[in-house]
Amino acid sequence: MNEDSAQFPPVDPVKTGIKGCCPRCGHGQLFDGVLGLKPNCAACGLDYSFADAGDGPAVFVILIVGFIVIGSVLWLQINYAPPIWVHILLFGPLTIILSLLALRWCKGILIAMQYRHNAREGRLSD
């Protein structure tokens, strides 16, 4: 991961993760589509095969988006008591949009943190 000889100034993993940029140079794109990773960086050539965010981004998104949406549903129900179709109309699309945005951001941040801290798969001693 960090064994390359190229020298790049350190980039902020949160900013590059949210923008979806390369964790080494901060310029090339990390994602191919919504959540798929590109094979490598077009700007610096970093191979993204080290990147494995696993289920971490999904867990963060479930907790964060769930807190926001359920809190909003409860607040709306207690204060205005609208019919159920209003909840579906408002919070169905909101949940989907927040989940997709937050999942992309969390995945980018976790991959950038993996690169920055040279994270590797856990291994048992020989």
C-alpha cells in the first residue's frame, strides 16, 4: 500500500473521502459509478486493490441515517400527527437519498484512512 517510492504530500482523508478522490494524490477519482472502485488512480497510478472497506460504511450509514430519519419521523408525528402517507412520501425518498450519499462518503473516508494508516488484513503469526 505505502511501499511505493513516489512522494506525495499527505492529504486529508476526510476531505478526499467525501470528494471521492485518490487517497495518495487527492486528484484522481476513487469511484467508478456510485460505489464501485476504479482499478487505479488516473493521476498518480495508485493501485486500489488494497482498498476493502467491508461492511464498515454500511454500519455507520445505518446508525447515522436511522437516527436522523427516525428522529424526524417521531418529531413530525408528535408535533403534527399527519397521516401515514405523508410519512411515506417524505421519509421514503429522504432515506434513500441520505443512504446513498452517506454510503459513498463513508466508503471514501474509510478507504482513505486505510491508505493513510497502512492498514492491512489481520494475520496470525507463523
